[in-house]
Amino acid sequence: MGVSIPILVLAISLHLIAFVFAVGAERRRNTARVVPDEYDEKSYCVYGSDASTVYGLTAFGLLLISQSLVNGVTKCLCLGRGMMSGRFTTYAVFFFVFSWVSFLAAEACLLAGSARNAYHTKYRATFHVEHLSCTTLRKGVFAAGASLILLSMIASTLYYWAHSKADTGGWEKHQNEGLGMTSSQFAENQHQQKAVITNV
């Protein structure tokens, strides 16, 4: 199996779009402020936009699709036909494990960040008596997810490339060239035989 450029481009594109959404989620993290109630002596939390949760879940979904695409094409390393032994097989196994570790870590950051960002403090506090703490997502969770998305993209790309080389032993191009030369020589021999018969 050779490297399919459309599949490679699609997988990288999905990773990059997921990265952009993760960065957007970090920049649009929910903010909160304590506001006194105008009707009684209590205060409550007022939250900003929940756009960060939507961005985080979108990045989560795109990364999942990209990982599924690469592993579907390669039959998840172990379900397809056997690969030829050699250094490319070693590379394929290493990058397969590395891509899954970085993928799972990125998905954990995106999912946890989205869930935490969507949580709003529900209770109220007596004004001037109890300090009300408004729960918000701490800085850096989505940024960590974005960094792990890039690592996952690199690992998945190298895994796909190494798998394609290990699957064919790195000789696919040379075999095709050899077949092409054989076919061309066979056609040329047939043409010469026809010319000899015609002359006779």
C-alpha cells in the first residue's frame, strides 16, 4: 500500500482545523464576576460566553475523525495484512503508539476543558458576609490540548508514511518500474516477430 496524498492531506487538514479551534477555545475561556442582587442582600455569579465549550467540542470531534481516518486506512496496524520486517515496521509501531498516546491526551484535555468551561456556579452568597467563588476553567487546559493536537498530527503522519513503507517493503516504486519495463520489452519482441513473419 502506497501513501495516498488525498488521505494524507485530509488527515493533516483535520488536525490543523482542530488546532485552530483549540486555540480559539483557549482565547474564549469563560469569565465570571460576582454581582450583587438588586432585590435582596445576596450576590451571585454572572458568566460570559460559552463559545469556548463549543470550540473545544468541535476540536474534539475533528481530532477523532482524523485519528479514525488514519487508523481505518492502515487497519489499525494489526488488522490488515502482515508488514514486511525491517526498520520501517519498527518506525510504524513506534509512531502508532506515540500517535495514540498524544491523541488520547489531547482528547482528554479538550473534553475536560469543555466540561469545566460549561460549568456555572449555581449557589448564591449573602452579600458582605460570605465570599462567593465563581468557578471558571483555569488557563492552559485548551492550550495543552492544542499542543498535543500538533504532536498527534506529526505522529499520525509519520505512522502512515512508515506503515506504507513497511507494507510494501519500500520497493513498490521499483517493482512497478520493473513491471513496466517487462511489459514494454514483451510488446517490442512481439512487434519484431510480426515483422519477421511479414518479410517471410
